[in-house]
Amino acid sequence: MKLQSSDLQNNQPIDARFAFGKQDPDEHMALSDNLSPHLAWSGAPEQTRSFVVLCMDPDVPSKADDVNQAGKTLPPDMPRVDFCHWAMVDLAPTITELTTGECSQGVTPRGKQSPPGPAGSRQGLNDYTGFMAGDPDMAGHYFGYDGPCPPWNDERLHHYVFTVYALDTDRLELPEEFTGHDVVKAIEGHILDQASLTGTYTLNPKVSE
């Protein structure tokens, strides 16, 4: 399989239009356009019965105590975990492209409850659901795509891995409110092929992209 995008270049910086947050000289971070990027894939096996789209950031600090805290930094070698930004499943095998902004346009406080997407597809909770839980203005259930917003005091460049999986099943066994981590487990044993595209992003002006 091959994955392409008119909005993303492999191993190159992601434009702020596709991010949840962008650099701000006064407040460190400001909300951004949060557009879902264009993705197009080809070369899937003939027996493909559905596609899955995932976006994961493997560079998120495992402890959030010092995240976005003035006077503190997050060293690049601290333990990291996967943070899901997008989990969409049950895409029909006839769907091989998502247009720019088709699944997200702008930040929705408390999360998108019915995110747009191709007919028949299902979109799970991304990890902003947990991250925003302590914020009275933003806490909620974040379904669908929400783009990059790494800690502004992180000394590590973050990588956003967009992956399309071709599966041998037309519907995954998942709870109604599933997460990207649920999807990773559910697709085990069903993957026929896959293709990925990685973009980079930082809100720390001291970190080189």
C-alpha cells in the first residue's frame, strides 16, 4: 500500500492549519484551525473489506506533572507514551481518499460529538478526552480528529504517524465509545496491509523541526 497527502510531507513539519494548537508569542499556545489533513491511499489487497485510519504521537510525556509549566522543561529523554489523535474505523473498501477538512474544521470545546466523516464509518475518542478532563472549560468527550498540540515546554520534537490499515473484516468489534488504543488491539489478526506517513510538530521555539 501507499499513503499520500497534499497537506503532509513525510518526516517534514506539519503546517499549523492541521494542528489543535499553534505557537503564540504571549501565551505560548493559541488554538489553531484544526483541519483534518488530506489523505489518499492506493495498492490495497483485493480482499480488503474495510479500512482503518489512525494518528498516533509516540512522543508524549508519560507524566504530565510539568507539562506547560513556566520555569520547567520536559527533557527529550524522559519516558514517552502513545497519544491518539484520530481513530476512524469501518471505512468502506471503495473509500480511498479523505479531503482536507472533511473530518474536522476548528477546535470544538468539550469535543466533537458527531464528527463528520465518510458514510458508514465510525470515529472513536482521541486522547484529548483524558488530557482535558481537569479543565472546566474544555473537559468532554473528544471524538474524531484533533491535531497536534504538544507541550510548549517540551524539548523533544513530536512525530505524528498517520496510518491506514487494510483489514479482512468489514466491521470491528468495538464498544460504542472506543479509543484508538482499543482499535490497535481490535485490528490484531485482521491486517492485510498498511501504509504510514509521519509529520513533525513543536510549540517550543527552541526546538528545531
